[in-house]
Amino acid sequence: MNDVKLGVRPEVEIAGQSGRCRETTIRRPAFLTVSVDDGHSSDLITAELLCKFGLKATFYIPRSNHERPVMEPSEIRELSTMFDVGGHTLNHTPLSKLPRDNAWNEIRGCKDWLEDLLGRPAVSFCYPRGKHNQRVRNLVATARFVGARTCDFNINSFPRDPFRVGVSTHAFSHSVAVQVQHALLQRNLMGLIGFVRTSRMTTDWESHFRRTLDYVETHGGVAHLYLHSWEIQQRNEWDKLTRVLQDAGGRTQVVPITNGKLFSLATAATGTIETLYSKSLTSSGH
Ligand SMILES: [Zn+2]
């Protein structure tokens, strides 16, 4: 379960072997990932729960955040021994409207800061408040992050673009109106369809993520839970988070991976498609 390669799954199940023909069912790859944003000290409680249920996760941590304190460097180091720790800018600054040089300092600066602190490459990035555009995505790629997470909700499919990776469920019970408004603002049509079809417009985030897991177990894709530990603390939802993570940890048909691993798989899959495309051009004489 530790080192997953796209293509190891799908598994082929053989049914009806006593009959004349043998039916086959291809099971698509199914992954489970968790992201935890902002680096509040209550992330250490979330980390304990994730460890308890055998789950993998990426913690996105800015160096500072004017909205709430960020954990101590020694705590970030401790977290990094068990989990992927990703960049979230230096100062938790939304990037899409920043001048290029300031955006670059926030992106490249947080990578340098994390790598100095942890002594290893920081591969994952998350756009503060989910704000991104093509220019920002290019800067994140130029800074040599492997991929980046957005705040596009209700996305359960395998990512096509490693620098625009959405999430399935925000651990916060949004109203239907907020979900629809958010999808329209983010121009997230796929998410809007997912909210209606897969989540059946569920507002309770526990049911929302269970339905996502049910869907991904059956159809393949990625079940991606995104949370702020400070929000869980504020709303006194630790029991709820425990139930959700326990359920997720017991699902044998989904493979737990970090966001970083998911980005690498998405890059590899894109590379494969590009290679196949260039080969087809060569063989057709172009
Ligand atoms: Zn954030």
C-alpha cells in the first residue's frame, strides 16, 4: 500500500466462470487523500487521528498568518516525519491579484523556508483561499513544486492538471446556496455536477464525504477530504472527524496517498498521454 503506481490497479475481477463466457469487470484506481490547511497547532490532534486510522495527508503551512497563529518550527518538523508538508505561501497571501514579483517571493520563498526547515524537498503547494489563475499556476510550476491544490469543491475524479487539483469535501457543512454560489464563482461546473449527482446536495459534511467514498470505491477516482483543524476545534467537531477518518481508514478499496503522491501520479499520467500523442503523430507521418 505504501508505494502506489498508477496502473498497479485496476484489478480485473472474473465472474461467472462456470458459464460459456467469462464476464470481466475492470476496477478503476481509487485513491483517498486528506489535506489540512494553515498550520494551526490543533493540526497535531488531526495528525494523531490520521495516524490512528492509517491515513496519509498533506499539511499546508504558511510561515506566518495574520488571521491565527502558526505552530512552532519544531512542531512542523515533527509533523513532517509522518506526513507530507506543503507550501502555502510565506504569509498566507492570496496570489491572483499580487504583482508578479511579490507573488514569486511568496511562492518561492515558502519553498525555500520549508526546505531549510525540513531538510528535504517541498513538493506540494496550496493556493491561499484557492485563488489562482494561469499566471500563478505557471509561477508555482517554475518554483518546482510538483502540483498544487485549489479550493474547487465536489471534485472526485483523477486530476488532469496537477496544478489545478480540487477537493471532494470541505469539512464544513455548507448550505446548498453556498455550494452553488462557490461553484459558480470558481467556474467549477464539474464540481456543481458532482454536488448534485454524487453528493445529492448533502449539506452535512460527514454524509457528504461518506457518499464520496461510496462513489469512489465503486467508480474509481479520488476521495479528497480538506479541513482546517482550527475550524473543527471551533465547532467542537472532533468526534465527527474521528468517525469520518475511522470510516475512511476502514475502506479497503481505496488507496491512501498524500497530495504530493497524487500530483506525481497526475504528472506521470499526463506525461504518458503526451508521449502517446507524440508517438501517434510520428507514426502517422506528421
Ligand atoms: Zn489557508
